[in-house]
Amino acid sequence: MTTVVRGAVHRNSYRDSVELMGIAAQLEQLDGIQRAGLVMATPANLAVLREAGLADAASGGPGPNDLVVAVAANDDATGDAALARAAALLAAGSGDSDGPVQERVAQTLGEGLAELPDANLVLVSTPGTYATAEALRALHRGLNVFLFSDNVPLEDEIRLKALADRKGLLVMGPDCGTAIVGGVPLGFANAVRRGPIGLVGASGTGLQQVTSLIHRFGSGVSHALGTGGRDLDEAVGGTTMLAALRQLLADPGTEVLVLISKPPSPTVAKRILDAVSGASKPVIVNFLGGDPAAVRAVGGHPAFTFEEAARIAVDLAVGAALDGVDRADGADEVDRADGADRAGEGGGGAASADARAIGQRLAPDQAAILGLYSGGSLAGEAKIVLKRALGAERHDRILDLGDDEYTVGRPHPMIDPRLRDEHLVAAGSDPSVAVVLLDVVLGYGSHPDPGGALAPAIAEAKAAASADRRELVVVASVCGTDLDPQGLDRQERTLADAGVLLEPSNARAAALAAAIVAAAPGEAASATDGSAEHRLVGAAD
Amino acid sequence: MGVAGIPAPEPTTLPHAVTHLVATRLTADADPARRPRRGRVRSVHRAAIAIDLAPGGETLTIAIDAVGGCPTGLLVRADDVRSFGVAAGMDVVPAADGWHIPEAALVVEPAGATVWDPALPSSTRLTADAELTRRARLTRSLVDALARPGGLWPLRDRRTDDAWATAARPVIRELSSALVAGDRGTATAAASRLVGLGVGLTPSGDDLLVGLLAGLEATDHPMRAEVAAAVTSDVGERTTAAGASALRQAADGAYSERLHDVLASLARAAGDREGGPTRDRRDGLARAVVGALAFGETSGSDTLAGLLLAVDVALMSERQAANAGAAA
């Protein structure tokens, strides 16, 4: 058999023995490779290579801190291919002892990059203890990071984002649940068509709601970038939102931008708005509870609700002029008296016309709205809409069942509806509850049939109320699209069959709930004598 | 640094540093002629960051505290030093308060750290007696059970499929015989041939020589100084930076805390004259051996191979002396 010795020298290459042995083992499994070795080019090791007939591999005078890759192959081409393989593995390697590599299945960042050398994003979903280190490794390799992990210390987030900023990269997270990058959904995300609207959100379900509505309004999404829930806190300073804003302003595929957040720190909100000032593309700003005047002052377009943000974005994307109505005070969204269907779609809007009639059927003690939410941002939006419609003195219970206090030791309610089912059933036996308000979130990562999973609990709750001569009203919106795996139409039919009043957006659902309780006998009586206390079951927030 | 209007994060100061040689040689109040003027991060792994200091070729190691004391090292309370954001190639700048790694916004501040001495204490002195024989045998069996493949362990293996082990074993036999016989020339030449031999950032031969020097010191071998000089002569041209640093430290009598523990556990047997070692002492030796094998793939087993080589030399020498005395 012919033996050809081929070698390569990697200058100042520091790899531990496990990695080197693992690469050598991989090379020796290649067809046509007789022997392979990776060693530091110390004089003693070069002598061994000479003894083994591999002296030619170490040409060029390597020094002791250089790595020699030596192969004995059947022919030059096979040998060169093996050296190229070794170079790729070394380039992607981290020097960490991950154990000998038995199979060509990527188990480390280095191995993954060897298979996808053009990758520019790493998704990290490890326990928080290890997440920072993994994110750092990715950043040092020039990769953006989608950091799904939670329990990452705040100081680590600050350092990660400062490093990313210096390198012109993005850290989406930590605890970032949603993104769509180049049409690829990450985490919990909906299937939406590509289009010219780019989004940045410190709000997972907020991004899901707006992207879904953009799709339903006929437009599409270029990128939806998550920032993690703490990004707009004072300590973090909005680093990721600012970086993402810059990237989308520079992205030729993005024509309109939407910024979404729960109420940010005032200082950070100002920084973000300063960055919006003078932007080359229209920017819609939906900071829940934020100041619309501040947004207009910098040339932005304020939005009161997620639906409004989606609608303005689509209007701007298609070049439609704003109709001159002052949308930012949310008046149109919550004034349901005329039942106008601003969604332009059939179905849910018709329910609003019956709000007064439904409300008048409620029992005198029924005045409370119970929100059972799987999405924190949707719960937050509901609270704002309800306060706007019913007054700040209302204290309805709007629960974010995805919050840590509810998810310790159990899956998130978007995945497992059982916790919400329990609350639903209990609501049927609570004489104070008039309306149960729900979000039903579709998309990747969510329950395969959330409507079907909720329907039995809804039926049981309604039955319990009915047995007590009460009507329990359930209002919901389905956050999703026709492209989602769960099927938007099927989910809406299932819920409608269960007696749920459906609205096309969470804000409309909250507005409908408000309209119903506003017409309830208990609310009417208190409005008359001005003395009834609206504090119901516990404090909402 | 940082986005305009948003302050850059405060540098992180590493807590809980343990140091000795670094404090006496490499801090601001040390001899200015020997104070390093600059440094560069050579490599970053989960357990340790290696920094090349210049001039002088010293290595500064920042390691997680689970590693234990190391001669030119700082220990920090962490599980993973990669979380500090340090990367290979970053500059290290000496300052009045220690070292700064500006690109990682990191300050390494040894002041106030607990100081640990890498020199072998008197409690690690070994006496060549029957108890040491028993404990060396126990150590060997533990390493047999726990050593990972790829280094020089076991020294007496006759497998020929590993080119480096095949090359090393006859040299090691020659070295061992020469140390017993008192043949300085052969011993120093053989030891020199092991420098830089083997796979890894610190080649296996270097790890074995570190263990050997520790064992020769613990057994008070008369040729230790010559062997140390032989393996450190022009060492920077003969092995990797990591290996050269380890050999220089060992030649200066500075060893890792885990090696201290193994030696101390071997030495504790000196007082056990009746009934052999107690269970507690056996457990202590086992814990020390496991600790020595915990970091580095084959570094621990190669180091213990060298240590046990020195113990074998001491035991053989004692036996020869006893036989010669009996014959006389």
C-alpha cells in the first residue's frame, strides 16, 4: 500500500489533549487515512514523529507552541482532505474537554460550527448557571445570541450586552422567549409571512400578538427581535433594543419599525426615543402605558395597544395615510358602544354589539373580571385597557400564569393548560366573577390544541355557574395565524362552540369584557349611588 | 466603550484570590527588574485562564478555586472562568493593584487574598519504609482504576500502540535505574529526553518530571538539583509555554496544592507502625489521589506517575542499602 505523509502546522495553537485525541480519532476513521496525530511541535515530539515516519508533516520549522497535524494517507488528495477536516475542527474548537468524540453529532458549539461554518446566531437554552459562559463563547466567535435561558444574573446580562455592543452583535435575552430572524421562528413564535415590518420587543407575547396581527392584516415581518424582559430596566439601559433598532434601520428588507415593551424605565425610554428621533424609517412605539406625546415629539408613531401598533405599521408599510383620527389615546379601541369592527374581519367584532345585553343578564353580585393569561404582556395590556375603560379604582384579578410563582415545578401554561383549567373551573363557583378573560396563544412551542384543551374546563365552569343561576361569560382572543400548526380557524371554532366570545385581538377582548361589566347590574347600581366599592377578589396589581 | 449615553459597566474585580509566588514575585512591590511589563492571555478553559507574562516567560494562571493552589496562580470563587469574558489574545496590563484585562473589563487584584505557599512543608517528607511501600501500592491501584487513556500511565504497560508512551518508557526505565545507581550523567540525560514529550498543552513528559521533582524533594534524593537543572535548561525551546512554566516552578520547589495533598497523605503513614494504616488515613489518601486526577485529562496521572517513580527509587535505594548493610 502506498503511504503518503501530509502535515500542517498551526501556529500558537493551544488545545488540550482530549480535543486533539478526539480530532485524531476522527481523522483515522476517514477512508484512506492510515494514521493521524496532533501534537505540539516540541523537539521530543518531532523525534517521535520521525520515528513513526511522519517527519515530513512538520516541515517549516514549527516551534514548541505550534501544533502539528500529521496524517499518513493512501494518497495526497486523501491526506489533504484530512488536513482540511482537522483545520475546520480546530477552527471551531474551544479547547474545552468535552470528552472523546465518538460520532459526528454536534455536541458543542465548536462541533456545531464545524457543521455550519456560516452560522451567525447561537440559541442558548441551558440552565442559567451555564448560560453566561455559553453566550460569551458565542460572542467571542462573532455570533449573535438568542438567550432563551432564565436565571441569568443581572450583572451577567449587563456584561454580555456590553460585549455584544462592542462587537456589533445582538444578545436577545436573557429569558427571551420569542424572535423571528430572517423568517425563522425562535422559541415561542408564530408562523407569519415575510414582509417589510421589523419589530423589536422586550415582550414575548407582545411580539407574538403584533406579528400575528401584521400577518392577519395582510402584511409581513422582516425580523422580530426579542430583547429579554430586563433590557429596558435602568441597569441594562436598553442596550439590545438600541442595537436592534440600529440594525433594522440599516436592514434593506425593513421599511417600517415597531418597538414594543412593557412600561420601561423613564430614563431608558428617553434614550430609546432619542434614538428614534430622526430615524430614516417610520417607527411605531408601543410602550404599554407610555406617553404618546413623547413619542410624537421625536417623530415616532405612538400606539396604545398591540393591535394599534400592528395596524399603523401595516398602514405605513402599504403607504396608506393615517386617517387623521387621534389613535394614541386608545379611545377608538375601548369605545365599543357602536360595535364598530375596526379589525375589518368577520366573527368576533359582532359580539361587541351584544355587550350591553350580556352585561344586563349578570347577577347583582357579578362584577369582577378574572384574567387568566399565559402571556405576561397580554395580561399587562389587558390591565391597561380595563383601567382605561373602567377607571383606575378597579381591582380586577388579571393573572399572568406564566409568572415564576405559578410555574415553579410545572410547565408554562402555553404548553400545559392544566393550571389555567383549574382556575377556570374555580371561577365557575365564584359568584363574584362576571367575565373570565383569556388569551389563547398559537404557534411553535405552544400546546398543539389549546382551544381543545380549554374547552372542557370552560364547559365545566359555565355549568357550575349555570347551576347557581348565574351566567359566566368567557371572552378570549386567539393570538395566531392561519399558518400556525394549531390552525387558527379550528381553534376559533372550538372556542366558539364552547361558548367563548371571541375578539380578534387581546385589546378588543379586554374592551369587550369592560363593556360587559360596565353594563352589569352591580356596576349600574354603583354608578347610580356612587358608593359601591369595586374592589373584588384581591388586588390586581 | 458602550453605547453613547449609556455608561460602560464597572470593571469586575475578581474575588477570593489565593497566591504565593505571584505575591512575592509579580506584584508591584516586587523587584522592579523582575516585574512583568506586559502579558497576554494564552488560553481560556473552564477551569483556568493561562496568561503569558513578559519578560521572564512566567505563566499567570487564574483558576477556579476547586483546582486548588497552584504556584503562579490566583484562585477565584467561580465554577467557570469563561464567564469572565476573557479570550485568548487579550492584553494583560500590570498595575499598582494587580493586573488589568481591559478588553474584558476585568481587574485581577491579589491584595487581601489568602496567601498559600507552594513549597513542600515538612509534613510531606517521605520515609522509605514498609508503610510507604503499602501506600504507594494503594496509590498505584487507585490511579490504575481512575486514569484516563492517552498519557504515560501505566509506566510498565507493554502496549505499543501509543507512539509517545512507546518512546517514553525505555527513557523512564533508564532514568529510574540511573537515579538508584547515582549515575548523574545518565539520569540528567534521560530526564532531559522527557522534556516536551507527549500530547497536551503540558506534554505528558513534563507532568511526569514535575511529579518526579516533587518526589525527589520529598525523599531528599541527592541528585534532585542536577535533574532540576537539566530539565529547565533552555526549556522554552524544548517544550510548550505551559510545560516550561510548570518545570521552572517545580525546579524552584513550587508545586500544586493537590500534589501537596498526595504527598502529605503518603507521608502520614510514617507514624503507622502497628497494624498498618487506619481506614481514615486510607480514605484520606484516596481522596487526595482522586483530587489530583480531577483536573486535566492525563496531567494528574502523569504527575503521579513521576511521583511514584521517585518513591520507587527511594524504596529501591533503601532496600539496596539495607542489603548492603546486611552483607557487610
